Amino acid sequence: MNLPGLENNAILIDTISKRYSACGARIGALVTKNKKVYDLAIKLAQTRLSPPGLEQVLGEAAVDLPDNFFDEPRAEYLRRRDLLVSRLNQMEGVYCPNPGGAFYAIAQLPIDDCNKFCQWLLEEFSYNGQSVMLAPATGFYVTPGLGINEVRLAYVINLEAIHNAMNCLEEALKVYPGRTIN
């Protein structure tokens, strides 16, 4: 917020739901020195009937959590991330960079079209009575054509479930009709 020359372009957004893993808590903060952005945000805020009461109470309580409150969950998410990325990168033709934040990863797959692949997984593929749900990455790009062979995977499930999902994905990639490697 204090980088010289960027004062008028910096916007900090924070939410209780992201900071404290309080899924669905719709309260947070927007901080900016840009007067136009601030004025627009105030107008938007004033169109709301009231801020969410329960989330205000939760947010106030969350501020008093000890600094080490998230050490264990952070370590668990790192284990999940490391397992997911490792398993993906061991698959033939798959590349997944190590994500720097959040709880999802974007992986390049040896497929022709992620939208078709994701639909095929849900409608036609089964491995040991299971399939895996992925998000096509095309929806995360503005430029048409980008992400066509990429998918987004969340690692919010436990380690065993990640192993099962990766086993399923690995088998799916072997038989997908639109795969790009032989």
C-alpha cells in the first residue's frame, strides 16, 4: 500500500472467509488510497441493507486468535498440496507448477480440450466405481484459447481422497479419446 508511485493504484481486499477459513462468511475489508475507487465502494456498501450480524461477531472473535492458530491447518494444506503436485507431475504428459497460494492448482494435461475432458470424466468415465470432478481452466483466462489443456484441482480433501482422485485421473488419462500422447 506504500510503494512509491503505486499509492493510487493499490487496493487491498481481505475477507474473514479467506483469512480464517470461515467458508460463507461474507464480511471483510477493502482498503485503498484511490478516492474514485473508495467512493464507488462506499456507494456499493450503502446499497446493502445491513452487514451480516453473525459474521461481525465471528470476525471480532477471530481477531483475538493466537498467532499459531493456523500452524496445524497450514501444515496439513502443505502436505495436501505437495501430494497433489507430486502425483500430477509423475503422470505421463502432465505438468503442474507448485502453487504459491490458495488451495488449488492448475495442471496442464495431455488432452485436446479441458471442457470436453471434464464432461467426459463425469458422464462416461469410472474407475473402481469412482470418477473425479475437475474445473476446466478456460474459465480462468480472459484470452480465448488459453487454458484449453489445463484444469483446476482443489486440494481441500484429505490425503487418502487425493490419492484416490489421482489414481482415477491417471487411469482416465490413459483411455481418454482426446488425449494428445500415445
